[in-house]
Amino acid sequence: MFPTPIEKSSRTWQLTYQSLLPVALVLWLLPLIAVALFSIKPAGDFSAGNYWNLPSQFAGFENYGRVFLESDMPRYLLNSVFITIPTVIGAVALSAMTGFALGIYRFKLNLAVFFLFVAGNFVPFQILMVPVRDLTLQMGLYNTKTGLVLFHIAFQTGFCTLFMRNFIRALPFELIEAARVEGIAEWRIFWYVVLPLMKPAIAALAVLIFTFIWNDYFWAVVLTQGVESQPVTAGITSFNAQYRAAYHLMSAGSIVAAIPPVAMFFLMQKHFIAGLTLGAVK
């Protein structure tokens, strides 16, 4: 029923696996390698059709210098920080509370409310483009960081609630009962008993949501425009001129934009893996 572990396979298959794994890794990383290579090429290489060969000269310092010093990239990065951090905090905080309510309390509409949260994840987000844009215009939140933050919190809370509710249901319910016997208030049970046990799940969810929001491009283009509120994913397109695209600067900007979520993952890797695998084995 389950695939045979590679350690228990034949020696021939192990050697084949070990030889194909680096090839698959290179193919998977090829787009990122190409972007990194483009980011150190001079603009003349693209005019001359030098797309995949080595750079005619190293222009990395010039390209990255122009990205930081001669463009609005620092402002776009700051906008992404002001959008992503509040969204992560809001979505995780709301989902922790709703997950606690749906995972601990038993009431008639418990399952229906839970399905209501989950159902939003099955709606194609493209069909929400027009109504969400009209709603932000009516509320005066169009082209604002606040509007983008509120939308992301609302849209991500469903997935986060699914994650948190299932995690909380796996916790020992005897701890909740023991706290109730001692006469502890429900909010204290959540704050002092359940929340400390949720730290691995919170860390894993924070990394996921941070990556989702930081890398969002669709809603950044739909709900914002201009340097005042656009995040870095949409701001990279500002390197496109009227008649030509500055691919070397776009590539350098893409590498800069990819650094924060990669750094976030490596800093939180231990907690991220612990949150995803907790309860997987006994």
C-alpha cells in the first residue's frame, strides 16, 4: 500500500535514485538560477541575445545598486513589510481564537460554522476580483495598505482556522477539563493552557502565511496602484519602460524580493517542521 523506503530498495534502484536526484534538483532550481544569472548581466547582453550564456561582463554591483538607489524598490519593500506583518498577526490571532472555539466547544452549529470557514478556500479567488475591488472603492480602501491587509486577513483566516482547529483537537482534552475543575475562566484556559501548546502550530502557520502574502501578486495589482501602497511583487514591474523591459533590473529586484521569505523559512525552520509533524507519530 505504501511505497518501499529507499533504504530497503535494491542497490541498483538506490544508485539510480542518487544519480537522478541532483538532476531533478537542478531542473527545479533552473528558473531561479536563470534569474540570478540575469541579475548580474549588463543591459547590452539582452539586446545582443545573450540570454543563457555567461555575462559579457559582471554588472551585479551596478544592477543591485540601481535597484536600491535609483528606484522605488526600498519603498516597495517597506510597503510589503507593512502589509505582510499585520496580516500574519491578524490572521494567526483570529484563527487561534476561532480554532479554540470550534475545537473545544460542542454546540449544534459547530460543524456548519467550521464548514463555512473552510468553504472559502474552495472559491476561485479570480471570481472575487470585481466585487472585492468595488467593495474597497465604496469603503474608501482602494489603493491603501489597510484595504489590502483587511482583505488578506479575511481571505486567509479560513485556511488558518482549518489548521488551528485540527491542531487544537489533537491536544489532550484532559488539560482543559482539569483547568475547568480548578475554576479557571475560559479566556485564561485559552491564554495560559492552550496557547503555549500551540506555539509550534503558530510558528508553522506564520511562516506559511508570511510566504503567501509576501509573494502575492494578483491582489497587489487588483487593489493597489502606485508606489504609495503597492508591495514589492507588483513594484518589480515598474522596471518595465514604455518600449522595452529592463530584465536585468527586474531580475535583481526579484532576487531582493525573494530574500525575506527565504530568510523567514530558515530562521523558523525548526519550529516550522515541528508544527507540521507534531502528532504525525506516536
